[in-house]
Amino acid sequence: MDTQSSHLSKAEAIAEMPAPRSLPFRVLSILAQSPVGVAGSLIVTVVVVLAFIGPVISPHDPQGRNIRGRFQPPGYADSVGSYILGNDQLGRDILSRIIAGSRVSVLVGVVSVLISGTIGVIYGLISGFVGGIVDNVLMRIVDGLLAIPFIILVIAISGVVGAGLSTLILILGFTGWITYARVIRGEVLKVREMEYVIAAYALGQSRRKVMLIHILPNVVSSAIVLAAVQVGVTILAESSLSFLGLGVKPPTVTWGLMLSDGRQYINSAWWMTAFPGIAITITVLGVVFLGDWLRDFLDPNVRGRA
Amino acid sequence: MKTARLLVLLSLIAMIGALAFAPAAAQDDMSEFVFAHSGPIRPMDPHSHWYGSTHHLLNLYYDCLIWRAADGSGYVPQAAHSWETVDDTTWRFHLREGATFHNGEPVDAAAVKWNIDRVRHPIGDIPLYQQWAFVKEVVVVDDLTVDIHTNSPHAYFENDVSYNGCELIPPAYFEEVGQEEFNRNPVGSGPYVLAELSENDRYVFEAWDDYHSGRPEVDRVIYQVIPEPSAQVAALLAGQIDMMKGVPAPDRPTIEATDGLTLLTESGNRMYHYYARVDTESGAFPETFPDYQPATLDINVRKAITHALDRHLLAEVHGSASARLARVCSYYPEGMADKYADPDVIAEWYNPDLAKEYLAKAGFAEGEGPTLYLDTPVVGRGGSAKEVAEVAAALLEDVGFTVDLTVRDASAFAVEVQRSGNNRELMLAALGCGPALLPLFYNCDWSAVAYSICDEDWDAVAEAIQVTIDRDARLDLWEQWWEYYIDLTQTITLFEITDVFALNTAEFDFTPRKDGWMTFRDLKLAGM
Amino acid sequence: MRGFLISRLIQLVVTMFIVSVVVFLILRLSGDPVMVVAPDFFSQEQIDQMRKFWGFDRPLGEQYITFITKAISGDFGTSYLKKLPAMEVVLNRLGNTWILAAASAAIGITVAVPLGVLSALKRNSLLDLIITSMSSLGTAMPSFWLGLMLIIIFSVHLRILPAFGAHEPKALIMPSITLGVGMAARLSRMTRSAMLEVLNQDYVRTAHSKGLMHNTVVMRHALRNALIPIVTVFGLQLGWLLGGSVVVESVFSWPGLGRLMIESISVRDNTVVQAGLLWIALSFILINYAIDVIYIILDPRIKFQ
């Protein structure tokens, strides 16, 4: 769990590694030394796998009703089926719906972070690399957007645009980039002053080439670490929005929507609320762990900024 | 240790700040009734909006001339102690001697005229004037007598004159302070005065000693906004509130099993319908879906739809509703309880074979019916429109339709579909069920997009209803009207919502009103 | 230093200007509030009349200029639905949100800082493991879900805490814990890593080697220096707190700004949404400006360009 020391030990581990092996093997062996990394990647792998093979292993159709046996607690079974985690107001299996919901979480997390990451990195690169008045203007815009808390900004936009799954992904993508822009710009400013970049200029390389070949690769690791953090933030944001009725709409199954349903019956069917929440918590915890590990592994400098 | 002290200081400041703001609860011996209002609660100026659930609480605070009886049987006096017709187009109201507003201003004929003139003219964005367009002129006869002249004989005069906007406000005070200040510090003439107002959160009413018909029995009535039904139940079980409306089905056994709490049911005064699109011109439809020909243009398709829907099943899925075919609530005589509210008639109406026949008549081979686009809001008023739509879609598919269901949240639904007229084949409409305005909605010259259907003969019947003051003659006309309604199948009625209330019967005695208004002039203490 | 403060102040004004443009554009491009506000049976003519009354028929640029000139003098227009000045509607609710934010921040600070320091000092111990695990859990848990769980336990089953409202002090307990937990989790993670960094630095080692008492070293030297990044995070966390309060207020029917925003957004009461968003942004910016000032107090050595 200790980020500082595990970072050091990993650096040592890399240095002391004997003959160079294949890259996957190296990554795995480094990962194996960090319990946090192991836990994180295990959780994330399980969730991603569930998202893909969900329909195959799901005990019930996530939309399958059981009108006669509704609101049944965990462990209930009748002629229609058995419900390990209980069922909901239409008799739909909670477990199957949690499995189905993993798909949306993965989709939202990955796609919107790809969008926001791409925008943010480009924005930060331009701002940091061009500098001067452009940098100043671009950064004031970022300040302005940062001043409205992320979730409120997203609520305002999705409230007025009206969201579905794809709109929601776009909204999260197009609002999440702000975090990257700042960090990447900072990294660019640092890298820009480094000797080899100055040397590259001296050798007569074009600005574009310097940016793409020398600067971009050096800020990518920060971007990846940030992206891991943002995946968690995005999953939480999706669930909040769907919970408030401003996000994904039924019949798509998402954990946030399950919570929103469950809230209505919170006085009599706690399982409708408890289990989807646990699913979100575990998933985000996995992403947080993985992010912690990536941060130590790739880039100790970004710590604490996101 | 400086930094440690700084930390402690910071937290202390924050905590003191939080506690200093937190108001203390009132403790005294007055009887206090708390009703959980689902919100939102709109402004206190009663003439500035049409939000029914706000008028519920305004009714404690303001008198109207007359008011609907709680049991739906007729009308009762409020500011007017009696009223009569002078001729077909003139109604005379006799006011109470010495009656005043809470601030002492007299409730006299001039005040009544000022109020009705205010609400029947468009001022600013005050939107109620259309509902008051039936009034031609208000004439002050003497201090305590006022005549209302209508443009033509007006069948639903008493209904309309006790409708939203009927609340009387003191003219001199209003003109002195203006609308904004009036919304902060309203003045009425009803049995309760407003003791505390936390906007859209908590409204504390206290009994007014000088009310003309006597001080009400319960000292304090509080409307507390709690949007979530589940939170209302939690508050009820914890003893924080005394009454709620719309108890979720799974919580009902818990409440029934709790000492001192009782469940009550009454018509919810809302009905669910599907509107079928019967034209291609109205609303934004022609721009949004150019050249699209909705399947429901064909009356046979519409008839197939109405016979494909098992209304009893849909009502069951909704959780608290009774199946209906006509769109006026069953307790109104116009709702024709025998003919279209009879459960057996409705059960027979569901006839998949007949639906298939109509589809065949419309030229579709068995199992190859047209695609129906069905738009529905995710939270309909008073229930789960989403689940209802899902089951309705399954029923329609059973007879050969293909259904494309789109679920939106309520405001997106309003903006994107309902208000803009972007509905295709079917759209859910959750509506009030009074008969007064209904004939108007289906007139050829009615402007709102959702009701665009035109039949000259039907119009003639509707016009006759509007001006027939004799009740029996009017009900005969209604019978004809319903034939057109059912036959043209533009509005496909599904069911009438039933409200389920929970009441703290250990302390209070209350019968829900037929009109569904959560207003507590008649509230009594238990055992008295 | 004065120059720095002034240049930050200018930045602040520019930032607020950008916020106002963004907020205005989001709301105006989103469609027409009249469509939501007008009743079912309104004719096109009546709708046009309402639109004109509220000035929606004017060009966008003109609407913005009207909006911003009035906003500067404190007039954010009249709420379409509440018929009160939008500013007043927002200010009525702001107090409740501050109560909630202050209580949550108090919980956050009092829990997070000692735990963060402790886990840094006892690095790699079981205690450290427990604290860091709990704080990771706190970050991963959706705050509204925690709120719902608290309601199930304390309102529904134990029936000892109110599930709604802000009219009695007891009602503050659950919402502030719900928000405070997330805050504490983030802050304690930050405190721990900031402390670790400082503890590794030369002057702390020197202080130790000079034979100073352990506690004195921790308090006087380490924590004080670690406070700088902690205070920064605290400032940013206030943004998180305001955002989180939107959802938590909705769970607990807490009559604050967050619930007001959601209500107003869903009915397109745009004047209120504008006023609310600008107030949130302004308080966020001002607090972070104040934090810049605290920086200087905590560490006079900080240089400014």
C-alpha cells in the first residue's frame, strides 16, 4: 500500500533485473511485487471480462421479468428462477443486471476518457509548447471551466442537452479534458527546457517534429496515470447522473439507474440499493488501485494532482 | 504547536459556522400536522401560474368565491355565502358582511372585481387568462353583491369560477408592494395565515382566529417538500410527518402494520392515455420527419391498437390504477361509469383477434403489422410510465405490430416530443380528468399540437355541451360525444390512477378529497 | 508579493468573464424554457408572447450583453417560475449549502489530517494499511450511495435520525457525514503523501539529528511544510464538495443550492441556473485566491513570477 517505498523498490527492481525478457513478462513480474497493483488489475480485469462475456454467464436475462415474484430478497427462488442477490420491482435479477451494467461502466469509462485524454493532451501540448499569449488565453479558459465543479458542469449540460448513453459519453469526454490540459501543460513546460530538446532545436529540427518526437512521448506517461484516475471519476459521474435521472435512460442497464430504482424502494428492498453500490465501489476501487500502481510505476511526479 | 492549533481552529470555525446556521425546532403545545409535499411549490401569487399542487396549499391561505365540495357533489361557499343565476349569462354572488383579508382589507365587491379582472387579462406572463376567457364582465352591484357576466351560457361556470386563479388577494396591498414582495409576504383571506416560508422547502400555516366561518381545528399545518416518495415513507415511519400521498406498493404492508398509521385510497384525478398521430401537419412533425407517414393515420390501425391493449394488465403493472376507456374520471357523471368504466366491458375490449382483423383490414399480413414509434417519459406523473410502456409494447407486438419504444426523462419528453409536436405514432399523455375543458381540446380550431383531430359533427356536439346549462340535457350530449371519442380513437385511454395515502390516524382524522386536492381546511383531530 | 496578488486578481476577473460566457452559452443553446414552462394547451401565439416577455426573441449577442451588464450590478433577472429575483432565490439556498459544506469540511479535516499524519509516521505498519485502505474505499464509494445506506440504517431501521430537511440540527448529521467521508478520504491520501515527502527531506533529518523531540519535529517542521500541498488540495476539494453536495442534497432533500440547481435545470429555469452557477464559480475562485494568500503566510519563501 505504501506508494513511496513501493515506487523505490520498483525502480530498484527494474535496475536489478537480469537478462532482458519480453515486455509482458517484465510488466507482470513488476506487477507481482505490488499487492495494490495485483488487486487493482485483478478487479479491473474481472469487470472488463464481465462486460464482454456477461450475456454468456449471466444467470438470467437482465430484462427478464417475474411479475408474480417481485421485490424478492437475496436467495429467493421460485419456478421462474433463483435470485442470488434478489430481484427488483419487476422481478428482474439483480445479479444479472449488475453483470449487464458492467458493460456501460466500462464503455463510459474507457471511451469518454479516450476522448477527454486526446483533447486534453493536444490542448496541453499546444498551450505549453506555443506559450506566450496563446498559453495565457488557453489557460484562462481552463481556469474558467475548472471553476465550475465537474459534476455540476456535466449536470448542467446533460440537463439541457438531454442525455442517452452516447450523448453522456460525449458530454463526459468533452468536459473531462480540463484536468489533463493543466497537467500536460506543466509537463511540457518542464520537458521543453531539458537539454535534449534544446539540442534538437540546435540540430535544426522543426518545431512540429520536436513536439511530436521529443515532447509528446515524455508526457504520455503522465497522461496515462491521469487517465486511470479519470476512469474512476467518470464511472462515478455516470452513476451520479443516471441516479439523478440526467444520465443514461432505460432500458439500458446501468448501476446508477439501478440505484435510482432502488432508492424508490429503499424502505422495503435494501438489496436493490446495496448491491449495485457495492459493484460501483469495488470497480472504482480497482481502478484507484491500478492508478496508484501505475503512478508509482510510470511517473512519480504526478502524485496528488488529480 | 502553531500548526496544530491552526488546524483545530479551522475545524472549530467550520463547525461553529454550521451549528450557528442550523435553526432550532419549534417546541410548543399547538396541534401540528405535517404533510409531505412532493414539490415543487410555485409562487404564492395565485394568479401567476397553473401548478395544481401549489394551489392545493394556496387554498388554505386564500378564499375563492365558491369552492368544490370535498365529496365531488357540488360547490360550497367561501368568500360568497350564496350565489344564484340571474339569467343564462349572469351569475350573482353575495359576499359576507365584515369579512376581511388577513391584513384587514375588506373582502368586498370591488376587491372581487379587481381580482377577476386581473386574472382574465394577460398581464406580464400571467398565463391563466385563457381559462377565464368565458368571463365577459364583472359588475359591482353594491358593496356585498357582484355579478359575473359570461359571453355565452356557460355549462361549467361553477367549476371554472372555482378553478386555479380564483383565489382572492387584497388589491390595495398588492398594488402597494408589487408582485415580488407579495410572493415573499403574501396576504389572503383563508382560514390559515402563513407563519413561515422557506421557498420550495417548508411552508408553515397557522390557524387564523378571525376567519369568517370560525377558527380551524388544527392549529398548525405544515407543507414540507420531500421530493422522493421513499424519503417520505422513511419520514412517516420515523414520525416526522403525518401524511403522504403516493405510498409505493412495497411499503404499504409496513405502513399498515405500524400502529397509528392507516392507508387510504381515492381517485388520483389523473389518467394515462396514448395519443395517436392522425395528421402530418401539426407541430414540428413535418420538419422533423419529412415525408413520414405515421401508420396511425389509418383508423383501422388505431382500432387495432385500442383492442390490442389489455387495460387491466396495464393498470396492474402501474401498481395503483383502474382500467378505463373514456378519459373523464369515473366519479364525474360525464365519465359514464356504466358504459365505459365497467370492468367487464373493458376486459372484453381487449381482443387480440379483433385487433388482428383490423390490421388485416388496414392491409397488413398476419404478423407483419407496421412499426409504431412510442414515446414515453421515464417518470410519468403519479407512476411508472416506463414499465407500462414496456408492457404495452409487448401487447402490441403480440398482435403483429413492431414497436420502437423511446423513454425520456420528463422534461426532455416535454421539450423534445410533447411541446414541440414531434410525436410519431403514439405518445403517452398523463392528464387531469375533469370534463370542463375536454370538449374544447378536440375542436377543429384547437391550436395545441397533441389533439389535432377534426370532425365537424363532433365539434357541433362539443359546442352544444359548452352552452347547455341543464345537467340532464348535457349528460345526453356527453353520451353522443363519447361515441365520437371512442370511434375516432385519437386518444386511447388506458387507466385512471388511484392515489394511496398514508395518514397518522392516531392524531388526525381526514378523508381525501374526490378532486385529489391535498388541502386541509377540513382536517380534524382524531377522536373529536 | 503585492504585484502577484494584483495580477491574480486580474486573472480572477478574466476567469469570471469566461465562466459567464460558458454558462450563458450552455443555457441559451439548450433550447427554449418557454416550451417547458407553458401549459399543454397554449397556442403558438401565447408561447410567442411569453418568449417576447422574457426577451428570448432578441439576438444571442444582445441577450448576453443585457445579461452581463445587469449581472454586474447584481441583477440576474427574475426566475421564470418563482417570480422572484434569481439572485435572491440562490442566496436563500446558499446558506444551507454552506452549512453542509462547512460541517463536511470540518469532519474531513479533523478526520483526515491526523489519520494521514499517523499513517505517514507509521509507514508500512498494519495501521497504515488500514488507514490507506479505508481512504481508497472512501474515494471509490459513490457519496450518494453512502447516503442511501445511512438512511436505510439510521432512518428506516433504527429510526433515530431524520431522513430529510434542514429545519432541525439533527438533520445535518447524515448529509455532512456522507459528504465528509469522501472529503476525508481524499485529504488523508494527500496528507500522507505530503508528509512522507517532507519527512524524507534533509531539514527534517537534520532536525532529528539535532536531537529534537520526535513530536516537535513532526509538528513544527514536517506538518507545517506538508500543509502547503494539503491546503491546495483542500481548495480544490471544495469544488468537489460543492459538486458532491448536488447529489447528496438530492438524497437528503436538503434545501441547498445543489438541489435548487437540479430542480431549476430540469424545468429550464435558466435565470436561476445562471445565477447559481456563477455563484458557485465565484466562491470557488475566491476561495482558491484566498488559498494563494494562505500560501504566502505558511511559506514566505515561495517566489512568484
